[in-house]
Amino acid sequence: MGKVIVVASGKGGTGKTMFTANLGATLAMEGKRVVTLDMDTGLRNLDLYLGLESNVVYDVNDVMNGVCRIKQALIKDKSFPGLYLMAASPKRPDGEITPLHTRVLCQKLIEKFDYVIVDSPAGIDDGLAIAAGGAHMAVVVVSPDYASARDGEMVRSVLKEMGIEKIGFVINKLNMDMIKKGFAPNVSEIVRTFQKELLGVIQVDENISVSTNLGAPIVFMQNTYIADNFRKISQRIQNF
């Protein structure tokens, strides 16, 4: 049986969707069968980050409402054998979607996939509860600032209330120039906040922005420090 990982954040703009796409691609390159599940209904972007937007016919809400079968909504990523996408709906559904719907869907997906990576909406409202409905583990993506760190702690608290015990953190968009100038918390201060649960740190790099705009995960550029960093984060997640 596979593992379901929900990727969450306390606020938008932390790089949660970028992380989901690159974690999925990294695991796929390691020989795992992976499906990335976009649960950010109404604000879907994961299809753009993977360069699969023109292939979307059915979405996750179509599956949950019985409009199509799971197989019809799965989109294969040709660049990364073993990686699939199930896109979010471009608009909020009229029907009622609950955490139970997500749990049932994830239970079916892990029968065929090693990992289901769920990209959740930012924040701690019902969207997070629905996205995390079938999760065994959570990764909270934060940016290196006090507000994001505090929001991340709140997300951790909410996820624990949902019964998710394995919760790790990734610090994204670390800007060493800002830290040296005293405009951002220093590295040791940030790391200390999430000490035991820290899965990795990702530095600011314009190549990441370029890759997301091109719809090609940055880990596609192998033999780079970024790809190596994601491999290390992937290993920590698998061993967490």
C-alpha cells in the first residue's frame, strides 16, 4: 500500500505547489509510482507547474461526484515516467465535498501508487480539512519570516487535531542576502523553530521561477544543487 502526503501552508506564496510538483517528479525519477492530486479548488496551478494544462479533461471533483472514473482523470506526465496528475476543478463545486470523499479517493489511489501527494489550499479552513482527509503525513511549506513561521505552527496544530502525527517542515525561499543585511531571521533562528521536524531548506533561485513558468519541474535539470537538494528532502520524507 502507498502513502498519502498532504502539502500545506499557512499562507499563500510560500511555494507549496512548486514543492509538490518537484517532490512528485523527484520520487518518480527514483522509480516510484506517484500521483499529484491538486485539491486547491478554484485556484488550480499544479497542472501549469507540470506543463499539463492542455491535457486536463476531467478533474478531481468530477471523480468525487461520479462524473468520470479515476482512470479518466489521471494525466500521465511524459517527462517523468511514473508521475501522474489529477487536476483540481477550475471553480468551486456546487455539490458537497467532504474529507470522507478525499479519504475514499486516496484509499483507491494507494492501491496502485506508491505515493499520493496532495496539494492543499493555503490556510486552515475547510479546504485544508478536505485536502488532508486521507493523509498519512503532512509537509508544511513555510517562508523564512516570522509571520509564515507562526502560521506554520498553527497549521501543525490543526493537522494534529485531524489525527495526523507525522508532520514535517520545509523552509522555502531562503535569501542569504536578506539574512546578512538583517532584514530576515537568521538561519539558526529559523531552523530552531522546526528543529526536529525540519525536512529541508530551499534557497531562492531564479531558475525555480523560470521552471514553473515553463511548466517543467526544476529537478528536470539533473546534476544541479537544486535537484540534489530535492533528492535529499525526498529521502528524508521517505524515512520520516
